[in-house]
Amino acid sequence: MHILLVEDDHRISSFLIKGLEECRYMVSLCKSAEDVINGNYLDLPLDIIILDVMLPGMDGIQFVQTLRYKDNYTPVLMLSALNTVQDKVASLDYGADDYLTKPFHFDELLSRINALSRRRQTQYHEKVKNPILEFGSLSIDTEQYQVNLQGKQIDLSPKEYKLLIYLVENRNKTVARMQILNAVWGITFDNHTNVVDVYISYLRNKIEIGSQKFIYTVKGVGYMFKYEL
């Protein structure tokens, strides 16, 4: 597994590189987002990016936004000394896949890396089996990360796309708001956020036209993706 570490703190980067290489991971280090872009590291077959939030120049959140804008969906694990719910939600909402607060135990970092790796492998195998999912006028190309409605491509943010894929993967099953928060935003506790309902509304406005419905509300529980002829 090839990991790109973007961290400007020499003490932290040295600790992480030593530990990861002892676990037989290949690690590349950049000290800023600009170094990643200018050094063409994004052209490498990366498995995971470990990214510090507080970087000189372009910060971690801006960098992950840039990645997703360029349709680069390499899993990103954010590292930060900021530990408020708002900081975590902001990072995950802008495209990060996981968030780990400093200081952290190295074993927890390894566990997060393994979880992201398993998730990516599962998604890859699903794409190979059936790269294009079709539900009437709605089609999802999981290789190109494109969604089309009535033959026209619709623009989804990274989080909207991730939410849609999660609902589709669990189609015809009710998924609770907490399940969605955990799978899409990486939040494992109820912080009274309405982000799920807000993004469900965004999705409905983009993929549902006229009487055609895909996302159903299960009152008091959550939501269900269902396609009916």
C-alpha cells in the first residue's frame, strides 16, 4: 500500500513514517499541499492520503476540496489538533473520508487506515461487477463518478455523490440517520446536526423530476432509496 503523508511538522512526520514503514507501508512525504500538486504526486497510484489540516499555504480542507473537484477520490484521512464537532463536520463535508484528532494512538491510526483500505477494495469490486447502475431515467457511472438524469449529466458535490451511492447500495432498505452520518460523514454520535436532512433535500432537488421519486422518508427513522416502475 502506498500512502502519501502531507504533514509539515517534522516530529510528527518522522514518527508516522517510521511506524508506517515498520508495518511495511510505502510512504511518500510532502510538507505542503503545493508540494503535492507541483511534485505530480497525484499522478502516482496512491492508496490513501494522510493529510494535516493546518498546513502552510493551502490548508488541508482547501486541498481536499481541490482533490474532489479534480475527480480524485483517493481516501483522505485528516489529522488535526482541532477537535470540535464543527471542525470534524467541515472536513468530512468537504470531501475527507475520516478524521483523527491529535494526539492519537498509532494503533488507532492503523485501524483507520485498514478500514479505509477495506472500504475502497469493496467499492472497487462492486464497480468491476457492475460499473453502471440504472434506475429508469437515473444512471450512475461508478467508474467515472458521473450521474445522469434523462441523459444529461447532473452536478453533485463529493458528499452528495457519496450519500447517493450509500443509499443506492442499501436500496429497498431503511437506513437510519445515524447510519448515514457514520457512513458518509464519519460521525459516530448524535450531535443534533441536521446535515443528513439538508443533503437529502439537495439530492432530491437534483435527481427527482416531476412525479418520479427515488428517496423516501421513513418517519422517525431515516430514509430509503427505492425505484418503482
